[in-house]
Amino acid sequence: MRQAGTNLPKVGRYNRAVVLDQIQLADGVSRTEIAQHTGLTPQTVSGIVRRLLDEGIVREDGSSRVAGTGKPRTTLRINPDAGSAVGLHFDPVELACVVVDLLGKPLVLKRRPTPPGADPAAVVEAMADLVGDVLAEAKVPRDRVLGLGLASPGPIDQYSGMVVTPPKLAHWTRVPVKQQLSEATGLPVTLDNDATAAAIGERWSGAGKGVANFAYFFFGTGIGGGLVLNHQVHRGGSLNAAEFGHTTVLPDGPECYCGNRGCLEILVSPAAIIAETHRRLGEQVGSVLSEPFRRDPATVDHAAIRLAAASGDPLAGEIIDAAARHVASIAVSVVNITDVDLIVLGGHGIRHVETRYVDAVTAAVASRPLSRHIRVVDVAPSPLGADAAVVGGASLVLHATYSPQLSALLTD
């Protein structure tokens, strides 16, 4: 692939995004501080800020004095009411939709079951109806919406806007969902892998805000991931990087649907945890899950197992802890390969047991990576929690519109 050059209009747009990014990350910064942080000249910063103020995207919010100068500096902040973005998370089980302001703050969030059979046409129709309901409740007119970000199971063909044969979605073979959803809603659509979308949500308004290098582990129906390196989302050659769930943990382990054996996902997905719990309950008693399992095994689902572990049940705790240790092993590999500063764990699949996963990963990255003698990697649960993917969907729009993208400097 050839290296391309730049032209001055693209540099101007990039610098605008750099300035806006500084304002968004700092939540209160002066023009002088922006120039110091970015290396742009004060004149360039002032010109960009003036245009952002005229557009209403940025507002002046008081002033502060710098010690030793006596001269007040005007504080700049994002104007959260200047626009909105819509996020959609498409899961084989559930659809979630949110509308957020320019700071990524959710205004209204709704969830509905995914239509039975997950037929593409029915799913797109349900998505469009959900978007309409959310915008109506939030009282946000469509002409104030920057766009719609769809977080979908991968793999994704970004170039054609297609979802390509995702697991557990039998009818989704190269479905042009980006075009279909745009036509159904009348909004421009940005499409991405749900785990990558969640990582972008973390960068915009979560644990990864302002962090140059971090890895995000997404726990949903499966296990996904996202990577931010040097403040840029790392997507790889096919734009499907960071498939942490399909990294081998046990070379002789069970066969995964992806064709490999012993993948992280086949070992720690909700289906795997349910299967292991049911197997153990069939062999022993003494768990709070034993009686519900005897009456109706279907009631011992992933949520019930997580709640039992959170309440101190030994059997459920052992199974969740074993899953967390597998995640920790892959986290060590990610740290060794990418040298990230932070690992974030999020998604609805670890709700109520976040601490067990965080503790296991924290212990592993403090004692096993080669770089441990230089610095210890931070580990954090996602403050977005179970809403990570849907807020991430909305953040796709904000990120594409306002964050500095190095790829934007490359000419065609």
C-alpha cells in the first residue's frame, strides 16, 4: 500500500479536529493551553476557536488567572446542546438505542428484543422504529442529529457497509445494513464492530478518555475487543483488528466456530459458562443454584450465574473466576504485543462480576508481562458498563465528526 501525501485544506481540517479534541478532553481549557498542548501557533488556535464559537460547537465559560501573570484566560468548553448523535447496538438477542449530546451524555435509552429469527429486513425495520421512538421521547428533531452509529457483531466489511456472516446470525450473509438503515431512518449511518464501537465510547466519555494507548475487552454474546494506539483507533488491514475472543488459550481445547481450537470466546462466552455450570450442578449440590436447576435448568442462565457469584456462591464463583483467569492470560499477551497503558473491561456479559474480572486481570498484568519492571498496566471496569456498545455506537458519529483522524491527512 502506497504512502500518500497531504494538502493544505486537509491539514486545516485536521488542526480543527485537534483543537476540538483538546477542548473535549480537558472539559475547560484556554486558548493558550491548547497552543501549548498541540504545538499549534496561538494565531492558528485563535482562528480555529473563533470559527468553533461562531458555529456554536464551543462556548466560553468564565475565566481563570494564571499564577504570576495576573492576566485572566477565557475557559473554553464543548457546548453539549449544539447537536446530537444516535447510537444503535445490534445484538442477536437485543436491540438498544440511545441519543446523546455532544459530550456523549445519554439523553434517552431504550431496549427491545431482536425480532425472532433475526431476519435482516425485520431487524432493520425494528431498528428504524426504535430510532424514531427514542428521538421522539428525547424531543430531538432529525435535522439536529449528526448521524447514526450502528454497533454490530462482526466481521464487518467497512468498504461496502456490510455485515459479513456473523456468528449466531444465520441469515446475515453480506447484508448491506448501512445503506438499508440509512434509507429506513433518513440519517447518515456509521457502521462498526460492536467491540470497536464500545472502545470508541470509552475514549470519548469513559475510562479511556485522554489515554493514548489502551485495549478494551467487550463481553457480550461473545468476546470482542478494541485497540486505541497513539490516540488513534487501530483497525488493521481488513478493519477488523482486536478480535481478542479468537485468540487461542488452550491449543487442545474445544473447537470454536471460527475454525480454531481453545479460543477465549469458546471458553468464557455466556454459553460456555452456562454449559460448565449445568455440568457441575448435575454432579454436585450445595449451590444456591442447585434447587432452581433441579426445577428448571433453563432458569440457571448467565445472569443467574453472575448474580450467584456476586452473592458469594462458591460454585458460581469458581466458574466465573476460571473464566476471568482465561481473560487475564489473553490480556497479558495483548500487553506484551501492544504495550498499552490501560486495559478496560466492559459490556453486559460481566455485569455484577466486574470486580472478579478486574482483579484477575490486574494480578496477571502486574506479574507476567515483560514490561512489568518498567511500569504496571492499569486495569479498569468500564464506567459505561452494560451500555458500552450502544453509547459506543453514538460515539462512532462524534468520533468520526470531531476527533483528529490521521487517515484524513492521506490524499486519495
